[in-house]
Amino acid sequence: MKTKPQDFQPFINRMMADPELKNGLESDHLDSERQYQQFKENFLKGKCYLCGENITRCDYAKPCIHWLLRAHKRIKKKNIEEALKTKDLNQIIAFLRWVANSDEKLTQINDFEAYEKRDGLFYQETIKYKNLNWTIWIKEGDLKGHIGKQIDFPHYHLHMTIDGRNFINFSEMHIPLSEYDVFFIYARTGKYPNVGFTVPHGESFSDIFNFIPEEELLDGMVSSDDDINAPFHLQTFVQAKPGKLIKGSEIAKLVKEHNETKVPMAVLLKKLDADTKVLVSPNKLIEPVLRDEPKSGR
Ligand SMILES: [Zn+2]
Ligand SMILES: [Zn+2]
């Protein structure tokens, strides 16, 4: 199985050179748009778009990833494990992100860890929905498999809490990764200059920061009086140019304009004849669930 970034280069080259393959990917995109609409329509009615059953239904004969919502007490860990094996990880992530974003956009998904170069970490993402919390965790070692432990295949780990209590622990499951999952993670985390990957309608803050230039983010922003619920937090550093002073009256003028127009101060401050640097950061993001470094290298 292909697990190294360069393993997928021939595929990327073919994709870039072949308009038909590109069109194929575009129709994939349309397909996921269509799937999202189906998801939304059904989810609002308490139904699962994948199996057609009620979300609260648990029919052991029809394993389905809607069991991750554990809306029925009969759903045990082993049932969830069985359901996870019916879909690729990227489909599971899309499903959970759609569920999370149905509650509140952006703040319920934290995949920043995936972009930080922590030693040996291949991918991590935490998704929250109401009282449920899922963390996907993959170390470099999981890509190779744990040799000699009958888990000698590429896999991911899942951690799940309900009401803050552990329901599934990181070490309990080793769910196989598909080759496409591995490619998808490389593409998402920016391994290939020409290829990106997002989940339509399932975007996280880091997707937005990675795919939308900061200037465009600022342009589209309207300042909110509700500091706690605003999705972005802006900090602006203003420094006078050498030999110059910033006048208090100029700042006061901008504050007045800000109050009247709701244009963020970060944007208005750029009118000053000064050096400004804007820091855009997500407000109110859920905490990632970190795994303690295991002792036995699992
Ligand atoms: Zn289902
Ligand atoms: Zn493992």
C-alpha cells in the first residue's frame, strides 16, 4: 500500500496533465455537494442520509457511521468499530464535520495539531457535537502498522467521549486506513503545492486560514459587538514609522468610524501612516484532545 508522499506524485502528475481526470475530480466535488444537501435535509428530520434510518435507530444488521452519534443506548464500542470499517476515514470525517457544523460553524472542529510539526504525528483532529467529542489520531508509526502485534497495516486511532467521560479510548481500536485516506491527509496538510483538499461545508478554521489569504478574510469581516460569539479575533499591532508619531486624534477618528460602520479596527488602522501587522486568530475554538505519549509505542 502507498503511504509515502512521493508515492502519490505519479497520480498527481497524471491528474494535472489529464483534463478528463480533472473533470472527474470536479464531478466528485459536485457529488460531495449533492451528498451534503442530502445529509442536511435528512439530519434536520432526525434521519441518516446514508442508511435512511432514524438517527436513533440501531439495527445490528445494518452497521452505519450514524452510530457514532450514539443516539441509542444499545450501541456499544464494538458496534461503532464495525461501523467505522464500512467507510473510509475521509468520509467519516466529512460526516462528523457536517454534524458539528450543523450546530455551530467552525468552532467545533480543531485540526490545528495536524499542521503543527509535532514529532511523529501524521494527523490529528478533534470534532465536537453537543455532549459528544471525537478525536482522530494517527502517528507515523500507525502508518507503518505495529509489527509483531497483528496490527501490521496502516490504521488510525479514535477517542470518543460522552459528557466528558471516555467511551472509547485511543488504544482500543485500530481501524484500517485506505490508500485514498493517506493521500487525502497529505493533500490537506499541504504536501503538494498544486493540490488542496477541503470538505465542502465541513471547513475548519485551519482550512480557512490555509486556503483564503488573510487580506480576503479581513475584507469580508464585519465587526461584532458580541465578542464571545464572534468567529474571529483580530489583534492589531501599530507601530509609528521612524521619526513619526501617531496622533491620538487620528485614532479617535478611526474608533468613531469603526463604531458607525462596524468595519474592523484592524482594517481601519491601515489608513494610518504607520506600520501595522494584523493577527487573525480563531475565537472560542474547542480544545484539541491530546493523547499521552504511549509507553509501548502503539
Ligand atoms: Zn445511518
Ligand atoms: Zn496504532
